[in-house]
Amino acid sequence: MAQGSTREDETQSLTASVTDYPMEHGRRYHRYHEGSYLYPNDEQELDRMDLQHHMLKIVNHGRLHFAPVQCAKRILDIGTGSGIWPIEIASEFPEAEIIGTDLSPVQPLEVPENVHFLVDDATEEDWLWDPNHFDLIHTGHLMGSLPSYKDLLKKIHKHLKPGGYVECHEFDSRLKCDDGTMPPEDPDKFSDYALQDLLDLQHRSGQVSDPPRQFRVAHRLARWMREIGFEDVQEHRSMVPVNPWSSDPHLKKIGAWSETNLLEACAGWSYKPLALLGWSKPEIEVFLVDVRKSIQNRNVHAYFEFYARFVQSQRRHASRVPGPLEARRRLAKRKNCGLAAVKSPMVTDPTLFGPEPEPEPEPEPEPEPSRHDVGDIDTGVLVDSADLSEPSSRPHSNETQILPSEHILRQRLDNCASVEAVTQLVREIELDLRQEPGYSRLIFDHFCSRVRLSESSISDLLLFLDDPMLNTPGARNFPIVAKYVIDTATGSEERAKLFGSILNAVRLGRIIPSELSEVIETLQMLPDVVAPEAGELKKVGELAETHYKMDSKRHCNSGNGVLDAYERICSALDTTATNGKYLSLDEGTVNTWLRILWQRNIRDEYRLVRRVLSGARHLHLVCCSWTPRFIMRWLGLPVEHRVEADSFFATDLLQALRMDTAAASIISVTEFLVLSRKQHLLQLWHDCLSSVTSVKNIPRSGVWVDIRSEIPATTSHSGMSVAHRFVLRLWVFRALNLSSAAGPVWKRKAYQTGSLTLRSSMPAIDKWGARLLSLYQISRNDYGKKDLITSLREDSRALGLPSNGFTIMALAFQNKNAPNKTTREALKMMEASEASFKDLFRDYETDHNVLLQFGPAFAKFVREIDIESPDFLERALNLCRTGKRSEVRLLLRILDWHVPLKIALSKSWEPVPDPSQLALVLYQPRDSRTHPDPHAALNLINTLAVVLSCSQYLTPRQSYRLIYWLYVYLMDHQAPVQPVIVRSMYHAGVVRARREGRGMYCPTQHKFIMSKVKEVESPEIVRALADPDFTWRT
């Protein structure tokens, strides 16, 4: 190595000090610049590095690099590790000098002649080589090893020749998951997926190390390259599953390699980084048990993203004029510049761009046919693509990337008349169309031109479109095909075949989401129904075939070509769906599709909307945004139009969505209907909810109790309190509870009061409903002032909610027991009418258990009755005198619920001072007292007893029982029983019963009355009242 010989003072030989490796945690580590690299260098780690290298070759389809290096003379591999990359690339560049540097001399001794390994540290300021020395510099897997990756890129930029390439290979250390199977990260505790914690701990260890090391760098490399001065950064991203969870054979194979790689690496990746955070080795070993379990967990569909970025070093002159490649790229991007449509390489002006190597002589291009020459050509097959889009808007290859072999390909394509010839040409000039799809676009334009000029049949174009090696994703060929499909100038048979090629690509998963989005957007301008291609039904499967036949017949009759085309795309997606989910669609494609359907606003397309949303149910945000909008529009249709569109649109759609999406959509629709004052649609919405059969899953969502979450369809929650939002959710739960799947709450077992087994099997709708009720109680402003039922009724009336018996459900959740039939009927009556608790209290047929159920509400308004007022006393006496038994019982009900009266009666033992005593008595106005005057209260009871004993509208037995109730009432509240009560009992139970000859059934009642008479009357009176000649009726 020439430079090494001139700097012997700056190089270090492989002395015993370099190879005297330290051993820690049972693993071997490097000695040179000890501590700057935290991972092992023993044989176990070297074998793992070789395994990882072979895995990435599978990921990259056998490629060691992506940079289009032609004749490299000097190549550098920084952090070469086991040295396998320089050894394998030596056969590709046998004339190049290939150098690999590392902190440890662990590379093999038997290597190709042009490969050399050095012990060196790339972070040092001065390298062993002069600037502008290398044609290609490669780095790989240096995350967590460098204090500054950007500084390394600066040194690389300095030592690259003008026109040389740097290529960086790194994994993004943040795990990704597209289907929600990976548990979310929790910053406050360890994740349920331990591999996430390992990666996070490595990142933290890099922050606390001295100096700090950058761990997550892959996604920032492109920005750093541009900031340093590199131009035209190219990027290749690849998916590397954690384990073989994927159903795709290629990804499954990668996942098997990845699983082995991670299991081998996790120990070496953990010891030193976690030790920096204060972990002991036993703690690390215990933690690694969970890490290995997570790596082998096939239920979590996690993956890494592998980044391969390369860029060419282009030197700018002092005038800051861009290099020729950069200038060409910039000029091609100018939309009004004719250069955008130029198909041949641009001749470089040396006075503008600086000196450039002489181009090879170009053969003269064949003259294009003039308008006169092509005037007789049949244009019914394909129209010119220039008529479909402006030249500046067409995605030529030079708009997105530089195609080094574009000129050669264009020249030699003129001699290729068939797909086989083009395939052979691509192999000869070694083009990788998957990595450079611009070449595929050139080939597509070539076949379109031949068909347009009648030089080839459309079958050649179809063969190209069906060839996955030539028609590669990213070339944007299918959007142009869609433009031919909508153009009526294209023949009907050709349109059918071209549309069939699009459907075939959808079935095979060969059309990327961005291109499918463009296709869908283009097809909205389809003027008529495209006839199905022969044999199309055989490709869509039995279920999709039946669905397609039914829809096609309807669409053909209606002339809705757009709907027919969209239905056929859905049928194609059904054939590749996983559990009914269109995993090949991304958020942008679904948003575009649903936006088009929303703007079209055609009734016949509701079934298609439901089909698209059901297939995209794995895209939570998209479904949460569009589902409420379409449901609310469907609810607003007239009855006959709603039936014509889809009678069960809302119900079927909610049953097809995931539980979080369905819950968020239900909340959004309900709140929007209330906020927009569309209460007339609430009953229809309630009927839809009560028909949902997937009630077991929807209430399990945490969206119900997350009141902070914003609902996409409602832009503002102004005017709706937190308590009102919980009321709406309780109302929704009641609607869901009415479905046949859930059943009435009062027919359930006593889950909340039963054994542990019963509580564990409690339905989700009961569990989360009770949680909602408790949150509603907390959010109430009148908590403690009003009872639950009163608050619920007032809030529901304020919101205009239809009656559905949700207060019954709330009462069952509160009491942890089902209400009886009488209580349920009373609550239904109160919800369905304007009846209040006062009306319920006045109804003498109201069951006593119902009164006890709503005791606080009754006690509140009964307390407000002033029993000392002359008006009340007059009405009470008149009721006792002329009222029937049921009416009198209402008066007794008031007394029974009047708490201040009970307090006053308990104080009526205190005697009233005699005026002769001249005692001072504190006078309190009636309005300032908390309870009535005790003696006035006692006098009220005595007066009512006297009047009841003489009532002509009551039988002796009824009068006696009412007076006996007053007697027990006084005894229960520790009030004195005065003679007037006993005399009233004697008058009703003895005198009137004897006089009228009815009411006395046994001597026991007479004995009881006489015993009370003896307690309050003198012996003379007792003897006078006794009648030995009285005979009892039998």
C-alpha cells in the first residue's frame, strides 16, 4: 500500500498488544482503542456477521452494492468486521485495490490478492490516504459505534474522487409493525415486547456513554449527505421481518435468517451497553430470556427497515455551477422546459458545466414519421399518450433518477419487436429494472409507440404488462394504461384487455399502492362500462365471481361504468385479501378512493363504500375518518332511497370494522347528530345500533372511556360537556345491549356480586358500561345534590335523546343487581313521557319498592312541603274527611317521606312552658327553621287521626288501619302517644265497628285497643267503655 509506506509513524503493526484481547462477560472484545466499540469480536460474533451478510444478500437479491460503479481502482470498506464484503466484491473488481479497516485483526489470512486488511480507526482526524483517493467507500452496520456519523461522512467526502461513490448500509433500530400486532411502547415501564426494550436500552446506553454514540442513524443518513455536499442521494429500503411470520415466501425466508441472526446477536448486543446503565450480568440474563421469547413470537408481525443509500461525489467549481449530472436533473425538472420531453442524452456545454469526457459517437437516429406518413394508420387501437397528458407532467425516467444506460437502451430497443427480444436485451446490458424502474417505463413507451404505429399488436403490450421482470413496480405504467382505458378513441376490445391487465396486476399484487391510487383516480372519468375480458370470471374465485356477476348485471343495466370498474377492482383485491383485509392498500390509496366516492355521491355506490371500508379496516385512521361521514349521509337519505342504496349499510359496516374503529365511529356519529340538532335521525341510528350482532367485541374498546380523544368527524365539541358525552355513550351502550346477541341486562347472572368465576366471565358490555357510569358520576357538576336517575333524565332531555331505557341499565350497573319488573316499567314510563318524580310519587299505584329505589329524589321535593302552613293543613283535613283510602294513603306517603317532620316529632317530648312560669323562650321565624315546630307537628298527627276516625268515606276497618299507621309512625320516631290517638283508634275500631256491624274479625284487635286505652285513660273510663254483653261475630 503506497500511502502506508510513507506514514509509518502513523500506522500501528500487529503487535502483541493489539491482539491481547480483553475478556468480559465470557466474550472477547477489541484491544486497539479499547472501549470505542461495545460489541464482541470473538468467533461467535464473526460467524454471526457472516450469517447477517448472507441474509442481506437475500434481501438485496444477491447484490453487494447498488452504486453504479464501472471501473473502480480503489475501494475502501470501513468497519469490515469479518472481512466477507471485501473478499466477495474482489471477484467483481479484480483490477481494483480493496482495503478493509477494522479495530481488530480478526479477518482471514487467505484472501484474494487484491484485498488487504488494516487495523485503523475511521474516527481519527487524519486518514492514511490523501484526499480524492477512492472510487468507492462502503460502510455497514456502524450504528452505536460512532460519536458522529456525519463527521465520518465528511471524511469520506474528502477522500472520494470526483465522481466516486459512497454507499452506507444500516438497519433502522426502531421496530415497525403495520397490522397492530406489536404492543405499543410505554415510556413509563417495560414493553410487553421485550425486543423493543432492548433496542431502546441500547439507544439510552449510547447517550450515557463517554463520548455519546449515535444509535438510530439510518433514517438521517440522506439528510447528512445532502448537508455535507453530496448530490442525488439514492435510497433503497427493504423489509426484514424479525422472524418468519410473513406468508410471502421471500419475506418468510428472510425472516428465518433474521430470527437466527437476532438470537445469536442479542447477548453480544446487551452485555456492555446495559452494563453502562448499571445492570448486572444476572439481570441481563433474566432480561434476555424475554428478549428471545419476543424474537420467536410469530403473533407479532414486527420488522426492521434496511436502508441502502449511495451517492456520487460531485465537485462544484468556484462559480458554484452544478456538475453536469446535477444540471441535467435540475433542468429536466422545470415543467415549462422542453428538455423534459427530450428522449436523448443532452449534449453538455463545456463552457457552462466544465470539462467532461468526450461522449461516444452516436448513430444518427431514424427520422420519425411525419403527420402525413401516419395519417393512414389505424388510431382505433391506442391514442398517442401525448394527447392524454402534458409532456412536462409525464414521468420520464430522467425526472426521477439518472439512468446511466438510457442511451444504449433507447438505441437498441428500436431493433426489439417482441417481449422476448426485450428480455434478452435487458439481460445483455445487465439492467436491474426493479431497482431502476425508469428503464421499465422506457420499454413501456416503446411498446405503446409500436402499437400506435401499428408495428405490433396489442398482445405484445399485454405480454409486457404481465411480465413481472419487465413491468416493475414504480415505473408508473399502469396509470398510463388507465388513461387509455377511459379514452373512447381506444377500441372497446383493446380497452377491455388493457383493463384486464390492470385487474390481473391487482390480483397478483404487482401494482404498488401509489400506482393503484392513480389508476383509481383516473377511472373516475370512465364514460361507460368496460366489457369484461374473456375468462376474467375464472380468475376471481368462486365468492368474488358470484359477487361480480350480481353487481355487473346491475351496473351494466344502470350504465354506471365507474362503479362497475371499481367493483371489479374490489373483486380482484378479494382474491389476495388476508382474512378479508386488503393489505396491499395503503392510507393514501384508500383516502383517494373514498374521496372520489364521497364527491360522486351516488346511491348505488354505498355497497361499494362498505366493501372498501371493510377491506381497509386495518387502516384505523382512514376508517375513523370516512365511516362516520358515509353513515351520516346514509342516515339523511329518504326512506325509499336508503332502502334502494343499502338497507343495512350502517349495521353491516360496523360489524365488519375493528372494535376500536367501530367504537370511534359510533361515538362520532352520535355526537354529530346531537350537535347538529338532527334528533329526528337518532331513532333510526338507535335501530341500527340495536341490530349490531358483534356486541361482544365493540364494548371492549378503550375508546369508550377515553373522553380526551377527538372524533375525526366532529370538528368541535363546543356546547357538549364531558358529562353529556358520557350520557351519549351510555345511551349507545343501551342500544347495543338491546341486540339479540347481548340480551336484556336483567336476564344476566349477578356477575358483579357473584363468585370470582362469574365476575371473570362478565360480558364486556356490562364491565365497560359500569366503568362509563362511574366516569359519568365523577364528571357530574351536581354530584351529591341530585340522584343518578334525575341527572340522567335531565341530561338525556337536554340532548334530545329518544327513550330506550338506558336509565334501567344505569340503575342495574349502580346497584350491581337487576331491577324488578315494576321498577323497569316505572323508569320506562318516566323516560317515554314528561312525567317527573312528583308524578310518580303522586301515583298511589306506585310500588313501595320503586319509592325506595328513588328515595333521595322523593325526599328532596317532599322536604319542600310546609306542613305548618294553613293551606296544607286545610287540604290534608279535607282529604282525610272526604277522600278515599287510596287518596289518604298519598297523604300518609308524604308524612312518611318528610324527614323534617320526623325530626320535629322526635323533639315533641319537650313540654311547652306555662305562662305562669314566665319562662324565656327563643323565638325562631318559621322560614329560618330547618324543621317544623315539634308541638305543631304532633298536633297535626293527632288532628288527622280524629278526622280519619269519623270519615264517612272510609269503612271502620280502613279508618282503624290508617289511624294505626299514624300510631306506629309516632312510635317509630319516638314521639309521645297522646290520648287523642288512642281514642281515635277506639272510635274507629270499636264504636263504629259495633255500630255498623263490620270491621272486627277477632277479639285480639279489641284486646289491643283496650290495652292502649288502659295506658292513657283512668280506670273509671276503662270500666265504662267495657261492654260484657258484646258478642263477637264469627
